[in-house]
Amino acid sequence: MIRHTVVFRLHHGTGSDREAAFFDAAEVLKDIPGVRNFQTFREISPKNGFDWCFAMDFDNRSAYDAYNTHPDHKAFVDTVWLRDVAEFLEVDLAPV
């Protein structure tokens, strides 16, 4: 199992139309084959500068790799993510 997480901060203000459009566009990610348990979280701690987190699970490395190269994921990154995300940190975890 792989848990893919990415914490991020948007260029847009909280509650803005552009923020809503970003999260609407991100819905495409949960329908990519192999994605399980897609969730969006809001950061509640003042210990870092990130506001949001996407988290999802994959059964194995093959499913994770297929997600990264899937046309819908690539299109989201190229047309939405790169435009709207100010800063991010990606962490991919496997149980030990």
C-alpha cells in the first residue's frame, strides 16, 4: 500500500470563486483507476504555512505509477495545479 499526500497553499483567498474552481477541478483525480480513499483536508495547525492536503491510497507501486502518468492527472497538473498552487510538499508513504 502507498499513501500519497500533498500539502499545499493556493494563490487564491479562502472562500474565493477561484478556490472553489480549483477543488471542483480536482474531483477528476478521485476517478482515476487505482485511486482509493481520496480525501481533502484543511490544515488546522499554525505550525506550517500550508492550508490544504490531498491524500489518497494505492494498492501498490504499479497503481501509483499509473496514476502519475494518467492523462487526467497530467492535465490537472498542467492546467490547474501549476497555475493555482503557490507552494506544496509531496510525501509518499509505505507501511513498514
